[in-house]
Amino acid sequence: MTGSIVNSKIIVSKNIDELSEHFAGILVHGVDASINFFNIAISGGSTPKAVFDYLAVNYKSKIDWQKVKLFWGDERCVPPDHSESNYKMTYESLISRIEIPPQNIFRIHGENNPVEEAKNYAKVIAENIPVDSNLPRFDLIMLGLGEDGHTASIFPDRLELIESNDICAAVEHPSSKQKRITLTGKVINNSVKIVFLVTGKNKSKTVDTILSKRGGYELQPASFINPTNGELIWLLDLEAAEKFKHNLEGY
Ligand code: 6PG
């Protein structure tokens, strides 16, 4: 079931496999259509992990991974073999199971000094991602959504990062105080395509607050993710869409 709201498409799936299949279709279309490399910034979290597993099993040979360059939208400031590393999660669930050249992997060095690494990764992006409107323009940015409305690692206490002129920032998780590196809002919004992947009942209130612009939506960073010249797609499962789905035809 699909719907749209202010230049965004909303696709509700019965389960994670159906949601993953939708994401795979977006990826296949993008990679096939790209003349050179297809630059994607991926997300951490349990939903992306399930999608990566699905891609590894079902799209190992259906996507020309040689054309895909992997970047991260955010990373925890931990070593790459740490249980909380987004790189480690992606390596185990996807990278180690597909034929993607090592030189196509641009991980954030979570083991480095956060402020230094934010600068370093901004340089890596500037050197590898085409520029449009004076900003790096990814072909696709995959995002998750926290219950507090955070996305990537732009948390509610750092809303100014939505409009920052820096490509990356070093931040701190508001409750765990874990240091993180994140892309900032302008870079995310400069992407050709932005896809939110959100599952679970615990996200249904946040999804509805953001998509219906209910009270307090302006305090949630994900509310400010709107591509300046691109497409926004929300891939939701039935649970995450529970409070919002009445806005969609077919409900
Ligand atoms: C991270 C992610 C973060 C995540 C959301 C949703 O590094 O944790 O970038 O933004 O996508 O917290 O995570 P879940 O999909 O696990 O709910």
C-alpha cells in the first residue's frame, strides 16, 4: 500500500522481507541507471541490518556491486571490530557476503579522535562524491528513525546540525553519551534519493508525529529531512505505520 505526502512517497509493507524487497528494487534501479559509480550512504540500526541480510541472500548476483560505493551516514566512535560498530554490522551482514571491491568501502574510522575523524571523513566525501549546489550529492541515503525522531546521529539536542555548513559533525548520544560521527542535514537533503526504513510499533507515534506534523514535530530532526532536489521515500512496516496509515488510501 502506498501513499504520498508533500513530495514524499510512503510504502507500507506487511513485513521486513517485503520492505527489504522494496529497498532492493530502489537499489537495483539506481545502480542499473548509474553510468559510473552509485554512491550510497548507509545507516546503522536493527532495521538496516535486516535489509542487509536480505540483500546478501537475495541480491548477491542481482546487483552489480562493483558499481556501488559504500559510505556511512553515521558511525559510533568505537573500533571497527566493536559490537556497536555500524561498519562491523554491515561487514558481517552484507560486505562479507557480496563481491564488492574493498576500495569501494569508505568506512568512518570510529577508532580515531571524533573531531579529527569528522574532518577526515568530510574530506573523504568531498574527494569521492560529486558536488551539486556546492554540496556533495549522494545517489542514495538510507536512514533509520529513532523514537526521539533522531536520524543518522542527528539527535534532538543538536537540531542546528540540520543547517550546518559542515559535511560531518562529531556528536554525543544524549543519553548514553557515546561519541558518534554523523552526516549533517544539508548533505543528507542534497541527495538524489533519501529512503527512511522504519519498523516496529515503538516507532508508530514518531512516524505519525513527523508525517502528520503533529505537536512537537519541529523538535524531531527527521522532520527536517526533505530533499532539496530529490525524492523522499518512507519504507514502513505495518506496525510503524499503525498511527499514520489512516492517511493513506486503502485504509
Ligand atoms: C545508528 C543509526 C540510527 C538508527 C536509528 C534506528 O547508528 O544507530 O544510524 O539512526 O538508524 O536509531 O535504529 P533501529 O532501526 O535499530 O530502530
